[in-house]
Amino acid sequence: MCNVLIYAVPFGFGPTGKAITIATELHGDHNVKVTTYGIPFALLDKSLSSVVVVDCLARDVHLWPTNLLDGIDVFFSLMDLKVAEMVKALKPEVKIVFIDSLLWWISHQITIPPYIDCYIAQYFPGIEQTIAARLPNPIHVVSPITKLAPHKSNNVQNSVVVHLGGISSPVLPVDSYLDFLSGLAEVLLQLAQQSSFQWIVTGNPNAMAIMQHQLDATAIIRFECLAHDEFVQLISESICFVTTPGIEATFDSFSMGIPTVFLPPMNSTQLGQILVFRENGFPIALSTAHITELHEMASLGITYQEETLQLSSFVNNLAIKSKKEFSHLLSRLLSRLFSSQAERERLIATQFKFLPTHLPNGMEFIQSYLNTVCAKNMSADSSVSHIPF
């Protein structure tokens, strides 16, 4: 049994949701603590009743609560190399595991720092080409890290789940997307009034507050700020998942076989992802002209910050100038899915291609690595105990 501390970078809720999934699977076999700070800590606190959660208060490890790192055998850093480096400097005996969902995507290369003991990269199209020449230090590419036994619920509800992810970032506050969120609220209300489905919005609480403000108190759309397991359960019971691009919630829906439709991208990494999803035939609520505009933006070679700023203008203009077209596109995409079993089956088959079976199962790989560390620690302890004095 290892003493494990999992840290999630507070960039949106994706890394935090991943930390919750990992902690839930490891709890019972290992002593697990989970930490983050900022808004995502509330999600940790709500989601993990049987696992120790700690608000680390800041990114600077030197400001973390006293004793948080004491006795730790393995430290997981989800998407933050700087924190991993600081932990290794303070606790060189601790094994550092870095889980990469996006960094290789941003830089189109992977460099393993010397302070990382195990570098795990989740699969996304293009990663195997990126690391093809990456020797001698191994990068462990795994299938997406989801629950070991994801399933499509038998209790399917007549609901469409709309997820707002990736809106909160170090670059822009949520209210920078005010026009888009207000416009999306109106579009969803129109769709809800025209259909018999239950519409449920989840994700960033500040984004949901903006949308709720746009609607009256009798609006027929539910807004839910859920614990992570409740969120995954909600997706599993839905007939369709409508989401901003991203990796974590998207892979959850893919693994459960829930037809997934994409909203416009909110940040730079989502821009790259939406173009990959488009190339693979996923339904996206954007016109051909808007997709062309995104391709042009992606080709500029500008910084993450500049690209995210441009995207906020893009989606806000979409809501102001093209709201009717956006509403029509989203309505048409959903109608096609709801009316055609063949279209649903085609989309689900495409989704499963993003969960390659030729790669190690992400969660099983993590468990195997921890078991190896534990065995080595026990062997070392046994050797020490037999040294004659």
C-alpha cells in the first residue's frame, strides 16, 4: 500500500475530474489524498466523501499546508510540471508521476524533465507521431484514463446534457464570454420549448449563473452543479451529450457510448481539438464558413493567450451576429441524431476510435505502476530491517 498525493491544476474542471476518478479507483488499495485550490476545490470537496481532500491554497508548494507532503511515496501531478518540479526538490525520494492530457498538444513535442519518474500521456490523435522519435526516456501513452468499468446506464432518461467546460482559464474570466453564454441560453430555451426532452446544463458555476440570469424563473432548463460521480451518472443516463470541446468529460461520454455533439471552442487547446473532431466526422454546431475561420486562426502561429482572446471574440460574435444560424445548426444536428438510429450508431463507432484498445488501459497502468513502487519500497524496507548493528 502506497501513500499517494494527487494534485490537479485548477484549469477548469477537467483535471480535477480526472483526479477524482483516479482517487476513487485507487482508494482502498492505497492511502490517497487529493489537493487543488481555487474554484475546482469545491468540486473535490463535494465529490470525495471517503478520500482526504486538502485545499493547498496556492500553486507555490512552499505555501502548502504543513505536513501535506509528509510520508508521501508517490505524487501525481495532473498537468502542472512546475508543481511537480517543486515537490521533487523538496522531497527527492518521492516518485513523481506526471499525467499529460494537453501539454504535448500545445507544443507538438514532449520533453521529459529529469524530475519526472513516470510520464503518462493520454491518447489523442497525433500523439503517437509526436513521440515517435522520443528516445531513450519512455513516455507511456495510454488509452484515456476513465473508470475501469464505464457503462451505459439502463436507466436512460429523456434528457440532453449540455456541458460548459474550458471556459475558465488563466487568460480570461468567465464574463469575457458573456454574449455567447447569454445567446446560448436563449438558443437552448428555444430548443427546450420545441422538444419533449429535458434539458440539463452543467459545468462552470459562474457560466451557468450568467445563463440563468438571461432566463426567467419559469425557464424549463435545469442548471446543475454536481459532484463528479453524479455528473458522470447524468451523462450515462442521457440520450445525448452536448459539450464544449475538451478531453476529460468528452472521454467519459465516449467510453459510455453516449452520442456527443460539440459546441464552439472556448480556448486555444479546444480550438485544436475541435478541428480534429471535425476531421473525424463529429457533429459540430458551426457552419462551414466558421470552421474555415477557425482553421485560419489555428494557422496564425500565435500564442495560447492570443488565440484564446481571439476565440472569445469569435464565440461572442457568433452569438450576436449568427445566433439564428447557430440555433438552426444545433437543432438540425440533434434532430438527425434523434431520428436516425444509423446516425447514432455511426457516431458512437467514431467515438470508440478515440479509445484505442491497442494501448494500455490508462487506469490499469496507473495501478500497475503503484503496485511496482509499493513492492520496491517493501523490499527496501525489508533489507534495511535486516542490517546488523
